[in-house]
Amino acid sequence: FSDISAGLTGVDQSSVAWGDYDNDGDLDILLTGRNASNTSIAKVYRNDGCLSALNVTKHANPSPALAGSPLTYTIRVTNTGDVDQYAAITDTLPFGIVPGQTPGGTAFLPGGQITWTALITAPGGIWVETVVVTVETDHTGPLTNVVQAKTEEGATTTAWCISTVEEAIGGLVATNDGPTSA
């Protein structure tokens, strides 16, 4: 066994029982006995959990993208749990982009990965990063980008971003604004 610094009072002539004291679905501890001052105690230690949870989103702008033009991906990781999260965020870039580098100087290749580490505080801490890529001039079809966040605390989440690419024709871009009235 190892000490986890749970903060339980040291007692002798003691008894301990598990039960859901606060009806929240997790087990709490009832500890009775005599403390170091030889005083009788009875304490309930509530288990309020250590929820480890993240939410990750990824957006592309503009949408649709234009062949030969910049495309900005914005990654946002939110700590929805109640403990700080030490996260490794890995962005797998799509094929169909030209090699480049992040503002921080990290080089990237089509289909390659960029990885960051971050402390995302609880509750509600947010980590945001943007990556600007350039779409290949002859690329058509979708670009699929995947980002995954994994924490030392056990949370894992993944987001996909699929961007369509339109071809530039003589400097013009065709868009569909929906049906028109006759």
C-alpha cells in the first residue's frame, strides 16, 4: 500500500464502514474511534469523486476552403471535470496541404502530427490553439483533420473536422447560396 494523503484522522480502537451517505451514487466512509488526544470521534468522509473529463472541438475557417489558399483550424479543449487535467493534445493534419510551420516554429507535413502539452485547470479551464495551413493548389475534395486529447488523469476525447475544398477558376469562386425564386 502507499499513502495517498487522503486526510483521514488517525484513530485507534476504531471501526470503519462504507456507505452512500449523501445518495450521490458513490461510496462514502464512516470512521469512528479515538484520536491522538484519546477523544472519541465519528466522522463521515464524503466521496465527491474526481471526475476527469474533457471536451474537444475543432473548427475550420473558411468553410468551404479554397484550393491554394490558407485554412485556419482552431482547436479548443475544455476541462468539464472537477480536477486539473494534464493533457497531451495531438492534431493529425490532413493530406492535401503544403508543408509549413506553426507560429511557434513547429514544422508540419501533410498527414503529419503536431503535439502540445497543457495543464487545463478545473472546472471550466480552456486551452485554445490555431493552426494555419495552405491547401494544395490542385487539391479537390474533402480534407479530414483529427485532434485527440489524452490526460494523465484518464480522460480521452477526439474531434474530427472535415472541410470541403473548392477550386478557384480564374480568380472566381462558385458558391451555392441555396435555392432562388423563379
